[in-house]
Amino acid sequence: MNRKITPYALVLPAWAWLALFFVVPIGGMLSLSLTTGNVVTGFQQTFAVGNYVDAVSTYWEQILRSLFYGACATVLCIVIGYPMAYWIAFKGGPYKSTYLLLILLPFFVSFVLRTISWRFLLSDSGVVLGPLKSMGLLPEGFALLNSAPAVILGLAYNFLPFMILPIYAVLERMDPRMVEAAHDLYAGRAQAFVRVILPVSLPGVFAGVLMTFIPTSSDYVNASVLGGTHNTMIGNVIQTQYLINNNYPIASSITFVLMGLLLIGIFSYARALGTERVMEVHA
Amino acid sequence: MSTDVRTPPAAPGEPGAPAQPPRRTVRARRRIDWGRYYTWAVLAWLFLPIAFMVAFSFNDPAGRHNITWQGFTLRWYENAFAYQELNEAMFNSVSIALLTMLMSGVLGTLLGLALGRFTFRGKQLTNLVMFAAISAPEVVLGAALLSTFLMMGITTGYWTTVVAHVMFCVSFVAITVRARVITLDPQLEEAAQDLGAGPWTTFRLVTLPMLFPAVMAGGLLAFALSIDDYIITTFVSGDVTTFPLWIWGTTRVGIPPQVNVMGTLLFLVGVILAVVNIVMARRRR
């Protein structure tokens, strides 16, 4: 086969697939968000942006809550995940890959099933709160379930590996001699960390933020299972509008609002961090 | 990994990290490795709901709510397949995941090979689309696909689910394969051709065996992503129920203990794969 044609022959099937089932659908959703009408009378392409105005004015509360929950869960993931990635990368020794497998192992059990398990664990008479309550260690009427902290905890739980793995990847590649050099130059442990290790690990943290903030702020499984009816997120709204109310124009405009806000958030974070090439984190 | 580097086991100055080593004035004493305890504590947290699920697959609940421990039974393992709908959901999940693994494996391998080895027109655009497909929220992917299916008048069901799963898995396989292709020595392929092998023979006998670990890893990743997916699947599956969808559907009426049994069996598959992985890694060393 000709060397010039070969790459095209290789990419063509995947190109076709991604174009047909990813690029075209996003465009289709954009055109759907600019229609009016309903399921009964059909949808007319009006190119009016009224849906967007309606979406933001009606659901701004859920939108803000989603971004807030996502941000909290992301910060929690950094706080929990960074020390762990650090320890495995520098002190894991020959068991590094075993630790990574242990982190991934719970994820063989269905995402939904794990989240539901948390519901049982956190319920008032459950394994965690039940004994504490019968010992009188918790105030009367204390509940974790159906609260914002429960949702944030669930989100952080479900997406923690997406934070640990990229941070681990950059720290693992780091030359330990760089830290030694810092110590030789009379940097204390804290200073060596802040001046040497932290800057090196920032791209990993960035990749981790990308891989946790986007899915956590658009998730709705945790909000439904652990948050009850008062902590719904924008994903809940999209799902309800699409699958229950069949209000496709509003649903697709909310989806675009969500996507736009996430893009703005990620790119401004990248700028603040000085990471201009957002895409490279996946390489 | 040198062990003489004095590095703190935890990031200092981070709130909530209990892993900070105490400052010691006597250097001779061995430092306590707080990082190890911390890591195991987080791992315990990660395994907590799994432990609950496994334990309660042996529980003998009185009512429909399997929350408090009532007694040990093997009943649910004996009639693990008592729920016809659960079996169907499980069958759908596994068959969709296998099809996804196969199709995204082929498409993703070809794509990863092209990206890792060749320069061609549209390479940057391909990278961009792959990046977008990986980082787009699942709710967006599901909603976009459903929009298209609606507008094209396609009834959603089993095959639309397969199409959707392949769509979001292709990029993951491609990235895994690309990483491997970049590290391969192209001279090996040239050597094969010098020895008279045609392009196809070279690919089959030289390139593919070298790529195989990455293809396998990418395929397994696709399988795991597909069998676990809930959000995209709800949008595109129509009347077809998969394992996560069925669990979701039963949460309001009380989950049958068989779900915990299925979850435990899935977890065991994961454990076996992990053990195989460790053993193979040991042998390679």
C-alpha cells in the first residue's frame, strides 16, 4: 500500500464514526436548541435564542449548585488524592502498580451500585450512623443522607482515581535527584516541596481537575441517590427535560449552557495556571 | 527509586491531610511512615461500599430493605438468577460491552496506529475531536446523540446503545494504542520488509504482536467503561435495560439481594484480572 494513503485508510473508519455519532450530534443539538414547539405540534427551526434565556432564568439555581458541588468535589479530590499520589510515586517502591490497581479495583463494581451502597451506609440506621447514634454520639435528628455534603462526598468518592492517576503520572516521572539538589541548596522539606515538587506536579493537577471537575459538575446520579429532592443538579434537569418532559429545545439549550460554562471555567483555569495547551494533558 | 531522598510523605500545608510527619529532633530514630497509613486509610474508604455490598450479599433480610444485618445466608447465591429481568439486563450489559470492546478496539487501534506513526492532513483536528469526545460531559454526549436519533427518526434501543458506547470508547483505545506506537522502533517493521514480508504480513507478524498489550489494555478499558456506563445509556437505550439501569429502576421499590450478588461477582472478575496483571508483571521482571 502507498505510504501516502495508508494513514487515511487507517483513520477513515474512526473518523466516520466520530463524525457521525459525535460531531453531527453536537451540531444537531445546537439546531434543536434553536427551535420552538413541542412534541405534539412538532419543532420548528426559528433560530430564536429564547430557549437560552428561559433555561438560564429558570434553572440558574441548579446551574450554580452544580458548579459549586463540582468545585467542592474537585478540591476534595485534590486534598485527598495528592498526598496519596505523592506517597505512591515516591515511596511505593516495587508495589507502585499494585497500589494503582487497588485504587481502580472498586471501579469494577458498577458506578450506580457503589453510589447506592453509599446511600445505605449513610442512612440514619445504617452501618455508619446507626452505632454512633445508639451510643449517643450524634445529636438528635442528625442526618447525612439527602444533604449537600452527602452529594459532594459521593462525587469525590466516585471520581477520586481521575485525580490520583494524572498526579501520580507526573510525580512518578520526576527525577528524585531534583529534590536532592534542592536539599543540597539548603531547601527545607517544605521549601523543596513548594519550590520544586509542586511546580513539576501542576500539569498533573491540571489534568486531574479537568477529569474531575467536568464529570462531577455534570453528574446527576450522586445528586439523585444521595441528595434527595432538594439538592438536584443541572444534569437532573437535562435528564428530566429530555426523557420525561420531552421538552427537547429547552433541554438542549440547557446542555449548551452547561457545556459553555465548563469550557469557560476550564480555559480560565488554564490561563491562570499558565497552561496554554489544554489538550496536551491527555497525551 | 532511591530511598535516601528525604521527602515528606504528604503534601505539607494542605488542610485535611493527616499524613504530615511529625518534626523530629532526634534524627537517629526511624521516622514513622504516615503516608503508608494514610494511603491505606483512603483505600479502606474506597473499598467501604464494596465491603458493604459483599457483606450484604450474604445477609438474610426480613423485609424488602437490605440495610441492617439480619443473619448469614447463601440463599441469594443459590438463586442468583431468579430475576428474569435482572438476567436480561446483565446479558445486555455484557453483550453490549463485548461488542463495544471489539468495535472500538478495531477502530481505536487503527486510529492510534495512524496517530502514532504517520503525519497526515487533519491530524490536529483528529486530536481535537478525540480530546473533545473524552472531556465532554456524559450528559452532553447522551443528550446530543438522543437529539440526532430523534431528528433522524431512529428508534433508540440495543444498537443505538452499542453505537454510543463505541463512540465514547474509541478515543480511549486510540490514546492507549498511540502511546505504545510512539515507543515502538519502526526499524523492526523495516527489517521485516527487508526480509520480504508484505505490508499485511508485517502488520500481522510484527506490528500487531508488539501492539497487543496496548490493544488489550484499550479493549479492557472499553469493556469496563461500557459495562459501567449509566448516564449515556439512559439517553440512548430506549426500552432496553442494562445492569446499571435495572439497579437504578429498582432503587425505589427495594433492591433485591441478587443485585449485591451480581455486584460481588463483577468485583471478583476485577480481582482476578488484577491478580493476573500482577502475576504477569512479576514474570516480565
